[in-house]
Amino acid sequence: MSFFAYVVQSTIKSYLYKGHCANLELRLKEHNSGMTKSLRPYLPVKLVYFEAFLTLKDAILRERFFKTAAGRRYLQKRLGKQSS
């Protein structure tokens, strides 16, 4: 089984959401159906970045990194100059 750390971006506003999951396709559908309260004002969203891991712990640690200043800089370099 694989686990993922991922980033979705709002298609209507400048907003990036970072998360982790075991089923990336299902999680994206859940986000776009409004199941994530914090994302509702930013719907719809699209997947813009993900990394796969063998353990849930590693995916969670990577998500936490994405939420740090260094992680935001890393994502800006990988994604271009989009805001986080």
C-alpha cells in the first residue's frame, strides 16, 4: 500500500492546501464534493503536486514539511511562483 503527501490548488483563488492520504483519487473527489470544510470557499481544486511513500508516518512528516517556511519555498520552486 502507498501513502501520499499532496498539494491541491484552488482553480478560482490563489490558495494551496497540503494534506496526506492513502487513496489520492478518492481524496481529490472528497475535496471537490465539499467534504473538507476549510476548502469549501476555494472549490473546485486540482491536484498540482504529490509524493508517494511506503508508510503513513513518512507521508505525514512530508505534509508537515510542506506547511513550514522551508516547505513553502520548496513548493514554490517546484510549482512556480504560486502563493501558498
